[in-house]
Amino acid sequence: MSRALRRLVLVVFVGVLVVGCGAPAQPAASVMPDGPEKPVVSMRLQWFPQWQFAGYIVALLKGYYEEAGLEVTLHPGSPDMVPLPLVAAGADDFGSTGADTVLLAREQGIDIVALATWFQASPVAFMVHADAGIAGPQDFPGRTIGMFYGDNVETEYLALLAASGVDRSQITEIPGDYNIAPFLERRVDVWPVYATDQPFTARREGAEVDLILARDYGVQMMGDTLFTTAAFARDNPRTVQAFVEATLRGWQDAIANPEEAVDLILTYNPELDRDQLMFEAAETIALLQHGPGERCIGFSDPDVWAAQATLLTELDLLRQPVALSDVLLNQPVLDFYAAQGIACE
């Protein structure tokens, strides 16, 4: 079993124990027959509120969730508050994670389903100083690289090395941190980042940086995905439909008017920087509208997901085929667009 899979299983196991021991059972909600079965729900983000999660924040602050009959709480994520174990254990109803994490979790018997694929192309990039003499992965041997183990960053890193024929044992790796000081101080040569935000931070600090993207080497991966448990989706179909549709409204507004979305995000999280948020908006919109997202934001294309599953199999991260019909719950997204006369498939 790979290091990524071992970490995934351990995190989920521990999360289930912690939540199971400390969270009392909630009483069943009483709602009107046509309303959400569970009107009070929570959503676990992957990180602190920023433009990466604009769809949720806009939907919340513009009242779209309320109009759908939902009372939604957005919880920030962190290295200690990971969406997958929290949603799998029932502490949160919805979560955001990488598409690869959904596939790996299913193979391990963690029964989650993807409701929408937001980032149709991965935001992961490998940042280097422009004067470091690192043009691509072929220059990684003999260098020091920061690494976030057990998530989509490591998966994409492994795929990039495999596509380039680079021997991982020739590279020095250290655990990554969300503070990029080790990179800025040149204690690390290559730093994994989300291309949507951290390059702006590095340049603002005076660094001249280049980005190495795995997709330039034939590695096509997806990014942020909305998910829930299969049991929650089965028991609360109207809640899922309402949440997905309200979030899609939020994303449509954010894409149509990114400056308004920045204003709302600053209201929600005033510690952020406007210029950085505008940079993040432009980069994020390109990922949202990549491939299948050009026609339907959030659509989970089975062919694209199958290609990612094949890639994970080639990396020996997936050991057996995954039934995508069990993984992808596309109907809420399809219904949203069908009501607008748009066919996603």
C-alpha cells in the first residue's frame, strides 16, 4: 500500500473514532414534504475561506441557500480538520476534496460520492525561482522539494515524475507547509503550490518565480470536488439537490462578476487581500471553465474521471477498478442545467 493510501486510511479511521466518540446523534429534521429532508447542514472546505470557495460563499451571503430552504454553515479546513474523515464520520454533511481522493477513498470502502467537479483541471503547480536553473522535472534530481503527503499534491507529483522518467530516490523531500518562507529563503528549491494563489504571494514578496505544471507533461488531473456520503445522498435527495443548485447559482454569479464575489469574500473573511483575491479569481475561473466546465460548471464527465482512475492505477495507487456509476452522482447538476435548456452530456 502506498504512503498516500496509508495516510488516507489512517486519517479516516482516526476521524471516525474522534467524531463517533464525541458527537451525539442529531434528531431527525421535520420538514415540509417538498422541502429539504435536512434543512440544517454543514459544509467543510479544504482550507480557509478564499476565492477557491467563491461559489459557496456567494451562495451563502446572497441568500441562495436560504431560498432553497437550507441553513448552511461553512466550516474552514486545515491540516487537522480534513473534509474526508469529517464527512465520512457524519460531523459534516458536505465536503470539498480532490477527485483523486474520492477515487482512493472508494477503493478503501469509504462510501462517498462526487456531486460536482469544480476544478476541471488541477490547480497544483511546482514553483521554482526563475534563476534556479530548474526548467522541468528532469532538473529535480539533486534538489530539495517540499511535499504535502497523502493528498492530490503527492499524487500529481508522482504522476509528473513517472511521465518524465525521473527517479524519486534522487530527490530530497521535506514536509511542506502552508507558509512559503522556506521557499522564499531558498532553503527549498521546489515548492508545491496552488497556481491560483501562492505564486502571487511569492511575487509580492519580491521573488521571481516560474511554475512547472504536470499537465504540460501529459498528466491530466482534476481538482476540487464537492462530495457527500452515499448514505446521505440516498436518504436526503432533496437536500442534496437544493445544496448543489444553490451552490451552482453562487458559482455562476462569481464567474459573471468576480469583483462582486471578491467584495463578498472580504466581507466574510476580511483578513484577505483584495489584489490577491482578484488574481485568484482569474486563475480559478480558467480551471472551472476548462474542458467540460466550458459548457457546464460542475459537471463530472465520466470519461475524464475514467482517465484519472486509469492514471491512479498506472501509479499503483488504485489496485482495482472503481465503478464510476457508483462514484458520480451527476443528476443534481444535470437537472440544474436542464431547467435552463442546457444539455451537459
